[in-house]
Amino acid sequence: AKGGEGAFSAEGLTVSVRPRALSGRGHGLLNAIARLQSTSPDRFEYRLDGAACLEAFDAGTTLSNIIETWEEHLPAPMPDTIGDQLTDWWEGYGRLRLYEDVTVIEFSDEYALAEMKAITSLEEHLVAEVSSRLVVIPEGAVDCLVEELREAGHTPQTVSCVDPEEGAW
């Protein structure tokens, strides 16, 4: 719903809206990319937030989804400061990923990965395929894959990290 005079204002990364000037989708968008800073019966104030945007990106929202929803459901064009910040965050999204509680599998050659995919359930467990010789799986899938490899006649070597604080493996 478009709002009219005084329904929307923006300064920097902060957006101030008259609550009744937005549809549920408009408020949903702002809640997905910003944090509600203050409320009154006549005004909601949102501030664009990197953590909120990361959650939205992780949930599958793209920059183009955000822009389209903004254009359809907010009563004013997206300010450049907000558009520029969203673009920066989107361009940086996924450049670095940290995985916890995972296992790295290193293969002896380029053919071993294809063979393992053919004889085990590896494909169902892949978190990331780093290269043709290196993949990442959830820690909990190790026992299942080791058992499948043994049943197929292989003898996989497992190496555990003894003390990550000291870097000993």
C-alpha cells in the first residue's frame, strides 16, 4: 500500500515509516533486512542491519528480491545509501565461509572422488566440493561413509585432530 505525504523518510541507513502506510510485505521486508529501533503509533523506525541481511541471504533472498519487494511494497524509492550498502553486502556474501563440525576428506587422486560417489552415499552428505581431491562433509556422516567404504573393500585412513589449541593432528 502506498502511503502519501509523510509516510516514509530515510536518513543514512535508517528508515522511518508510518505503520499503516506499509503492507504486511513491506513490513516483512524491513524486518528481514533491518532492525526495528523504535515504535510509536505513528512511526516505526528501522535501521539496516548486516546480521539481518546475512540471515535473509542465507534463507535464499537475493539482492534483486529485496529491490523488487521494496519497489512494490514501500511508498518511496530505495535511497542510494541503503541500495549501496545492500549491494556491498550482497557482493561480499559467500566470499568467505566458515564451517563448524565438519570433516575434510582428501582423496589420493582425481578419480577416487568419482569412485566414492559411485559406491557410497557421499553425494547425499556433501557440504562442499573444494576440488576433485578435497570435499567437506558433516562430522556425523563419517562413520556411515567409513562403513560403506569398508563394505566395498576399501581401507580408508582416518586422522583425528588431537588438540586444536596446540595444532597437533
